[in-house]
Amino acid sequence: MSDNKTFQKAYHLFEEDYLDHLFFEVSPEGDIDANKYSLYNFTGDPKLEHAEWASRIDMMNSWFTDMRRKNRFLYERQSQNGSKVLTKVKDPDTGEIREMLNFASNDYLNMTQNPEIWGRIQRESVKYGSGGAGGVPLLSGSMDIIEKLQIKIAEMKGMQSSIVYSSGYGANYGTISALIGKKDIAIYDMFAHASLIDGSRGSNKKFFQHNSPESLEKVLKSVQNDYINKLVILDGVYSMDGDIARLPEILDVAHFYGAWVLVDEAHATGVIGENGKGTLSHFNLEGKVDIVTGTLSKAVGSVGGYVTGSEKLINYLKYTSRSYMFSTSPFIPSVIASLQALELITDNKAPIDALWKNIHYVKKRLQDAGFDIGNAETAIFPIIIGDDVLVKEMTYRLHEKNIFVNPVPYPAVPRKLTRVRLSITAGFTKEQLKYTMDTIVEIGKELKIIS
Ligand SMILES: Cc1ncc(COP(=O)(O)O)c(C=O)c1O
């Protein structure tokens, strides 16, 4: 870091007895240089604990200002017409609206645009008024239509019972925080989703190497006599990598050591397994996993979350999971949308077949071009670059070609694995995919990501 003070900005760090400074390199305009820092510097650096809120807020805003000035602010691009294959997207800085191919949405089966779903919402939601449930589920927020959805989810997942939450985040957080007490431990795949990890904030937790039953075994062995209950937690399909959990081996190891297993089906539902039933169905392991959670916001095209398990477990969670007990029941039109979408997914294979045709095409093109796509095997494709500036540059150039993708910089993934992420949906035409792949290859060559 330069020690020329004119190129630095210093923020005071207050500690109990002394005053220190946190230095940042700045751009000529005086803001924190967007290219030199990542979100971690403003959210995760332990030094920030010693800064006043006003300083912490100022640091992040200064960094954003520089990013916007450099035209590299790739967040908050606003859709003007929902989550369509061709979405009208407004640039938050220039105000410009362009029609873009949407590879940033997890609406894998394009259910948000399905007229059968809108029709059912119109027909059935009327009797519920504006759709607000008016109460938490244990009091006045318990509703017949919510019960129908819960039965459908449990049936799809091959479990005895389920409850729905207003979000997948709430379902994961609320389930894990209800279970992990002082003498228990949560053991996570190191790539498990944040909503799962947050469930054990301030509680005992350990991590095992991504998708490694061998590493899980080491962790379980090391803690086997120290805790009363052990919960192994993983995603069925990983949200940043698109790979599928090695569930059969993980389950064997966990059960050998007397641990329970929780699988989050957020990106597996509607994508893998018989008629999109998810990871358990994919491996013929229905009924073998202790807890299955998920979201209704991805292939289901709505919003809300769920947890499924034995009838006794679900009954226990109803009275112990605080994000369930103390939060109003989900919005009724979203419940109706979820119910109709799940019926469509389990009754008709055509959208899933179309999705897989698109997945196969994209995978082949990316691999043939020489991109590092890790172990991607579902609808999520990382283009692993390992350089935040290049990730932003590639995202920006794709944006300019009307291709909407997500940048995934550090600290969302480790520094060496930063990436551009593409989500594939069923509704893309062959021509749209070909244009996108041709463009990605061209930009990949320009940026020397591939040769
Ligand atoms: C793996 C995973 N689990 C849970 C969630 C949270 O779901 P929701 O958006 O419904 O809160 C997400 C993303 O949103 C996710 O990717």
C-alpha cells in the first residue's frame, strides 16, 4: 500500500484506550478505490469492530461511489417486467433500460411467467382478500390453503410432514437455531448456504471440506464424545457451483456416527430427481434423511420456505422455531402460486426436459471452450476466474451485450474461486443460448480467461 498520504484515506478506529487508523488507497477523486478492495473489507474485516458506525457506513459508501464512477456497479440492476427470459433491465446509474437475456434468475422452469399459475391465483385468492394472513401460524394465521401446500411439499419430498415459512432463509435459520443447543453441534459442508450457517450463530459449529465424506468422517470422529446431538448440514445442489451433494456416502458416515442430516433442496427442487422431486429422489433415498428444507423462490417461481421431516419433529419445530412462531404466515397469492407450480412440476415433465436440454448445451459449449466450470452438473454454471477485477470486467462486457449474469466476487466464494455465475432456465431458445455462448467465448478470449 502506498504511504503517500494524498492517495490514502484514513478512518479512525476506536478502541478502549487508544486511537488507531484504517488506511485505504483512494482514486484520484478521493473515494476508496473500487478495484483494490472487496466487500469483505467493509463487512468482514475484524478491524471494523473498532470503527464507529458512521465510519463503517462511510467506508462502504465511498467504495460504492468509486465503483459507480468506474461504471462497474453491477448490483441492483432493476427488472421492469419480472423474471422473464428476456427481461427489461434498468441500469441503476444511467437509468438506461435494455432488454436482456436473463441468466441471473433462479426461476429454472420459468414458473413466474406461467399463465396457469396466474389463473389460479386470480380464481382462488379472491376469497382471502388482499392476501395478508393477519396472524402468526399458531394463532389466526393458520389457513386451509397453507395446509394444502404443506401436504403437497411433504408428499413431494417423501416425508411425513412439513411447515411453510415466509422465506427459505427463515426456514433454514429457524430450524437449525431451534435444534442446536449448548451441548449440540452443527457440522457444515464448507459451501453450505449462508441461511444454514446463520442458524448456528453463536453456537457450536465445525466445517468439513466441500462434498467430502472423508473430511466429514474426520470431523465427526474428532467430536464424537463431546456433544449430545450432531447435525450434518448440506445443500442438495450447491448454489454457487451447481454440483450435487454426495448424499449416499455422506449419509452413511453421518449415521455411523449417530449424527442427523439436514439437506437444503433450494436448487435441487424442480431440477433433479424424478419429476423434479429433488436430491433424495435423485439418489433413491426418500425417507432416509432426517430433515429436508427448501425454498419456494427458485424453480417453484414464488416465495416462501419449508421444512419437512417426521410428524413429531415438525410438531416440535412448530413450537420451537422462532422464525416460524413469531412471523406472520406467508402471503396467500404466493402460497397458491407455489401449490400450482408444484402440481405442474410433479405432473408434467416437459419443462424439466427443456431445462436439461439447455443445461447439456451450455455445459458442452463452456467445456469445449476451455472454461473452468468446476463440477457443475445442474442449472447453475460458474465460470471460475479467480480475479475480482476480471470478474467485474467480464460481467460488465456481457451486460453491454445484453446478457444479464451475476458476478460472484470475494467473500461470497474464496478469492481463488471468484466467478461469473450463469443460471440456466427452460425457456431459452437454442438461438439465444448460441448467441450467449458465442459472446462468452469471444469475451473470454479478449480477457485471456481462455486461449
Ligand atoms: C441454497 C439456498 N438456501 C436457501 C436460500 C434462501 O431462500 P429464500 O430466498 O427463500 O430466503 C437460498 C437463496 O435464496 C439458497 O440459495
